[in-house]
Amino acid sequence: MNVAFAGTPEFAVPTLEAILASRHRVVLVVTQPDRPVGRSSRPAPPPVKQAALEHGVPVIQPESINRREALVSLEEAAPDVLLVVAYGKILTRRVIDFAEHGTINIHASLLPKYRGAAPISRAIFHGERETGVTLQRVALGVDTGPVLMQRSLEIGAEEDAGQLNQRLAALAAEIIVPGLDAIEEHRVTDTPQDESQVTYASKLAKSDGLIPWERDAAAVHNLLRAMTPWPGAFTFHHRAGGEPRSGGRRVIILSARIAECPPGAAAPGTILSAGSEPRVACGRGCVRLLQVKPEGSRPMEAAAWVRGHSIKPGDQFRGET
């Protein structure tokens, strides 16, 4: 089949490359415009654009695929199917119905669970042990269309959202060519989603990364994993006794593990031990810090942060400066 591909981030690249390596032909790639990144704020091409150009595939970058100029390009490319993978825009009916075989989407959850923009992070945040990818037919609404195929995988106990993203991207690449073959040969069954099982995965905001130390250790651990690498799980370090010059420094917790707590009660957010295995009290239980990124510093081992910043037992992590 001739495939028009709409996608933007790194997650979509393995799927694009799997199609390019198959008997199917990518006739057009639609991706979002170059955006400013990093401290320089220089515009950078989306990963999908880079991959497409490396393979000599035509690329367009409208503000939205729904715009007239994008539809003209689609008409000229004459795809048999439009495939959407993390493109980042809601499609109109005209685009959805454009190709003979319709518009197909790959979503990084086992629909109907976790419809929406952040299914990977939200699955980890809620403590799910399993997730997967869904090949579905696009309908009006967000991830509401019937399911064509699904593949599942287990979420690792220490796996963060960045790591799970990579594994799900690889799984999406595995499912796409068999999926396109089945669509072309009319061997798929459109299975409506069970609306009673729907859950939602709202878009992440930077504020979602604030660590709620008052929750139990499992919930804190899930949040740390869910918010890594973005927006980052953060807190504010305060010296014991409230020394004004050295308190309130922002710290991003890059990784941690649930740990046994030493004897004695402490308020949530209290640093209980500050040696090679710094531990922090939660509402119930505690976590052991592995890697951190202090404000204005590079990522480092938690033990190095303790030594280099004179962290002491009794210091606290809080939700404010």
C-alpha cells in the first residue's frame, strides 16, 4: 500500500522505519514545524522529519494537517491509508476519511485504558503492571475509534517513562507491518471499545512533577518514574533548623527505589540517612535516592550530592522554596 505517515517525536521513528523497510511505500510524511529547543532556542527539526529526509521521503510541516495546503499535498500523494503515530493534532472528518483504507492510529496503551496525550507516564503513575500498543481506526474524538490489533508488555518495577517509551516504540514498529498487511487484505475486525472501561491520560504539566512526600513510598516511587525524563520529579531541599542561606534549593530526583525505613518516626520529606544510601521518609515507608540533579548542577549519584552539598539527616524536602 501507499502510506501517508503523520508523526512527530522520536516515539514514531521506529514505526516509520519499519514501514520503509517493508513492501509498503511511504509516499508522504506530515510532521509538525521545526520548534525552538534548548538554551539557544534555535529551531530544530522533529525526529520524524530527520528520519524521513534520510530516506528521501517527501516531508511537509503545516501547523495542522487539517489545513488546506496539507490536504492538497495528500491529494497529490494519493495514499491508500493515512497512518498517525504521535502526530500531536486532532484530525477533522475530512482528513479521517481521506484515504481509501481510512486513517489508522497507533496509541501507546491498551485502549480503552489511557486515552489521551500521556498514556505512558499515566500508566506508571497509577501503578499499572501492564501496558501495550493499540492499532485502531481513527474516529472523531480522542482515541475513541475501534480497535484493530493490540500487543501488550509488562512494565518493569524500576522502569521510568523514558525507558518504557523506547520499548513501546519498538513494539509499535513490530505491529505495524502485519497490521498494514491485514488492513490491505481486509483481514481485520473493527472491535468497538468498551466505554465502561475508559480511563484518560491528560497531558503532563511541569507542576505534575512536584513530589508529594506525604503519600506512601510506592506512590512516590511511581511518580518519580512517571515524570522521568519529563517534566522531572522535583522537590526543594531545606536545611535542618531552617538556615535561610542554604534552604529551598530545587532538586530533581532522577531515580530512587522503595527502601526499608530505619527505626523511628519522621515527618514526610525528612532525610533519614545521608551516607552512601540517602533515604527519605514518605507518608508511609521511605525511598532510597539513587540519582539527583541539584539546581544549577549536572546529574549525579545521590551519594555524591550528599557529600558535595553537606546533606545531613534531619534536612527536609518540601513542596515550596
